[in-house]
Amino acid sequence: MSAALLLSLLLLFPCAILGAPIDPPSDLVVRDYPSALATRDIVQTFTDSVSNLADGVSKDDIAQGILPDFFRNIPGADKIKSQLGLSDAQIAALPLEFLNIPGYANYTSQGWNIHIHGLAYKQPLSNKNIVSNKTIDDAANKFLPDLDISQLQPHEQDNARNLTSAILSLPQEHVQLVFTLDVAADQGVVSGWSGKLVWPKLTDSRGEIGGFVQLPAGPIDLPAGNSTKQITKLNIHTNGTDTGNSTGYLVPNQGVTIISDIDDILRITKIYQPKEGLLNTFARDMIPWLNMPDIYAAWSRQHPDSPYHFHYLTTTPEQATRVYMQFIYSTYPAGSFDTRPLNFTTVDQTFAVRKSLLTQVIQTFPQRKFVLVGDTSNNDAMHDYPGLVATFPGQIACILIRNTTTTDSGDKFPYDTSGFQSLKQEQYMFFTTPDDLMGLDFGNGDCRNNSAVTGTVTFGWQGLPFGLGKKSNAVETRGAWSAVWVSAAAMAIAVLV
């Protein structure tokens, strides 16, 4: 196996190859009031902490857990600017854009604290006066395995160009962000509240902000989270740009939150077939997986007196998540969102992205019950979901795992079911189609139903090559899909040289 191919596998599936992720840092806590936001600059951390494997990777390296220094290949603002020949004046003339990730708020003795996370950037590749169509197409081709952009349908060409422009955008640091908030209409709550938030820190070197801040008090109070069972939606407007509008969700202290993965659960991605995965994300329109929207719509109508909070999770890098959010909000119930930040406080967070994000949400709502929805093509979920049952006793009400290996012959990766061995059978369910989930009522404590073909789970590694493992009726393994963007982005920026 070539070093380049092995490095690509490490980028795609680091958790599957290198073993279980590291536990997240212990500083993810519910905040009663805004605290100092930790500086997150990953570049120095990686330079000091991981090995540079550009000259080759061996089996011994993997066995010893040596990690690739792949973050050094992410094209930075200076390199994009240099290769495009952009002047400071040209960049200054570009409009500021802001990716505002829909967040959630928790209620404490100090009032509501809302989590805001986003990315300030400019997109030179979307300006035809700066970058030619040929340059954009050449860059987009790096994300299209065995295809040229000219072979795509016209709307698929637009998809590829738009996502290329987003990924190769210029992050804007030292930007002061100001948000205007008001209560969304037609919720049956008092709609006169409004507020203004000046973010306490400037955007960092990656153009990011992230953290909890306390909502300002107003002449009309918002519903108290310790007395209401309804979720209140806030409109969040980013001043100075028309691209930074979003929704914040004030989530009551008690109730049920459904945390759902997106790829190969809510949409057809096929992350276990990397070429198909890139095409399905980068060029083709996003397509729901079977009748999964009907299942989620039914859940959203259960218990209108105490509706479920939906929270969507993807570890795709931030720049590519706007299209994910557009797909979710046009197809599934509205809800908050978590994505992969560009910067982290620690290396632990970097290689345990999903676990860090899950931990933060669950710790923020210690009285709520959580339903976790994932699939066997994600090794993080296979390891982290059952682990959270022990970490948060009584909070994980149900784990639902789609077994992609039983429904897609293209899924050839091995998977590990051992994490579920310590759980009670009523705490999880493996399913093959959305219909298996029909009728589940989480408000009544359901987690399994008679329609699912549950079978007998053989715990341990399954589907290993050369007959080393058996395939069970229940699960799989896959690594971090998001890392594919790092490799592709590095190749795309090379066309600008």
C-alpha cells in the first residue's frame, strides 16, 4: 500500500485505524454566566504534538498510534490570497459573510445562556471579476473523483462550484460581531422581547467565534426554562451582513432531545464509498434516505405539550455545512445544529470531535433525556454512543443505530459492536430501514419496537478481512468522514499554484 493511499485512509478513518478517540477535556461545563472564551489556535498545537508523515507511513506507525500532521495542508488565507494574486484592496472590497450555526440555549439561575458559533469569511472564488470560471472548475475537479466538472448536469456544476468557493474562502480575523435578536412569530408566546449582543471577543485566526453568552434582559421577559415545556425560537441577525441570519432555540430544562447524525441517516451519502460520498456531497443534490423525513415528522408531532428538541450533528468542516443546514431545514423538523469547528482548545477535542460536541450538549441540559441516532458506518458513534450511557447515568434514554452493512452491499468496512455489550437490551436498537422506527414514542420511554429485526448481536469486531471476523445482524464501523475534506482541499488549492 502506498504512503499516499495509507495517509488518505488515515484522513478518512483515523478512529477506525488508530483506535478509540481520546476522552474530551473536562472543562465543558454548563455556564451560569458568560466566562472568558478560551483562545483556540490549532496550528501551534499540532506543530508541537504530532508527527509529520509526509515522507511515508508504515504499519508500525499506525500500530503505535502516530497521527498524521494533515492540518498543515489546509489552505490558509495567506496562501489563497497569494496564489490568486489578490491585493488587500480587492479583499477589502469583498462583502463580509458569516456562517451562523443555529444554536441552543439553556436556562440557569442567571437566566438564558445561548450558544453561538460561527465563521466570518469572504469568498473570492464567487466573484467572477477576481477568479475565472476555469480556475474555479479546475479547483472543483479535485473534489470530483474520476470525473470532470463538464460531465455533470448544469445544476450539479453549480453545486460543485459553490461548495468549492465555500471551502476555499478567506477567514476574517479580528472582526467584531454584533447580533440582534427577537422572538420568532407564531409561537404562542409573547413576541415583544428583543435584544442585542456584542460578542465579547473578536473572531480568531480562523475567523471563528464560539461559546455561551447570557441573553440580555428586556422589558418583556422570555419564558422561564424551569417552568415552561415549550421550545422558544429566536431570530438571530448578524449586523453588517445579510448572510448571517439564523435561529436560536431556548430549550426547557426538562424534556427529550433527539441528537441525530446526518450522513447515511437523514441523507444518502455512502461515506463508506469515498468516491460516491464526495459526489453525493459535492455535486449531486442531497437526497433523503428513504422515508426518514416521515419518521422525524411524526416524532415532531408527538407530545405537543412537551415537544422534542431536535439537534443535528455533522463533523463535516464548517465551510461545507451551509448546504447541510439548507437540506435539513427543508426536509426535517427545525432544530439546533453542531458542526466541526476549525479550531479546538486541545488535540483531544480535535480527534474526538463528535464526543466533545455530544458531551457539551448533554452537560448543558442535565435534566433532559437524550435519544442518539447514528449508523454503523461511523466508528465514533459506535464507540461514543454506548460510552455516554455510563458517563451520563439516566440521561441517555435510547440509542438507535442504522446497520448500513445489511442494506448496502458497498459497505465493506469492519465494525466493532463491543461497546454495546454492557448496555441493557432495552437501551438500544439496531435497525435496517426507517419503517423499523415507526411508532416509537420516546416521551413514553420507548426504545425498541416489534417491527424491528433486531436479531442477535455478536459483540466484537465484525466484517474483518480474510475471515478474521463475523458479520452480526446489528452493526459496523467507520471513521471520521469529515477528514476527506482536508485531503481534497489540499489538492484543490494546488491548482491555484
